[in-house]
Amino acid sequence: YLNVPTLFGTTENAVYNQLFAAFIAYVLLRWLYDQTKKQTNVSLSFISFVRRFFSGQLPLDWKSGMAAALFEYAQIYGRRMSIYMQHKELTSHPAHPKRCSTSSGRSWM
């Protein structure tokens, strides 16, 4: 059961996009909770973690655990991302950006 009190759009695509965004947020928060729970001794339920996370009232142990988990993730996967970003910088040409034209003939970047 998912309670979404306000939708920003009511078309089928808008509703799907909003639900998909809510699902992504849930998965990321759940991952962060699970990773942090391993590194701290203070016990919090998932719902308590989410409430405290959004209100900025997480215990210091949880904040440091989150920082450690994110740092560890960055150490493992950050190298791959930096290689990707270097490749992207080498292959893009900022002096000559691509222009795309719309059906009305106007171009945009």
C-alpha cells in the first residue's frame, strides 16, 4: 500500500513517473539504512530512520555510519565513474556543441 497524498500530474505517464521516483527514493533509503545499520550500535527501525533522516535528527552514530558507508561505496565504485567521466570529457567537444532541430525548425542545444 502506497499513500501518495498529492500528485503533480494526473496523466498516466505523470502518475507512473511519480510512482517510479517514489520507488527509487525508497530503494536508496533502504540501501542506506541497511549499510548504516551494519556499522552502528544504535538501534533504529527503518521508519524511524526515514523520519529522522528527513527531519535532520539522526543520532551522531548513524550520521558517521552513513558517511562511512558512502565513503566505502565511493572507494569501490568511484574509480569506475572517474574513468567514465574522463572518457566523456575526451570525447565531447564543448567548442562545437551538437544542435538539434525541432519540427518547427528551431534549434536547441
